[in-house]
Amino acid sequence: MRQANKVFLALLLLALFSLAGAHFAAAVEVGEKAPDFELDSTKGGKLKLSSLKGKTVLINFYILDFDPT
């Protein structure tokens, strides 16, 4: 098999697995409540989304190597 065919096949498989994973992800529509989850706090300890009930919350996920400033 030529090198180009191997690369194409690898990319095709990657795309198929990516689409399959997206199918199983839980979707949250605009206006729905976010599912409760718990994360490590930047100040130590744990922070649970349900502990912020009644407050305005912005959830921003970014890669660890990315500096948002």
C-alpha cells in the first residue's frame, strides 16, 4: 500500500472514531441545567457545581498549555 493510502486510511479512521465519540457525549441544550460535576479548586480542595446554585457561573475550559491572558 502506498504511503498516501496509509495516511488517508489513518485520517479516515480517526474521523470515524471522533464522530462515534461525539455521538455518545451527553448534549446540553441552551437553557437546560448543566449536569452536576466536581473539579479540583485552584485554591485547593474540591468545587462542586451544585454548591454554586443561585449564583451566576461561567464555565470556561481550555487546554493546560494555553495561557488565557
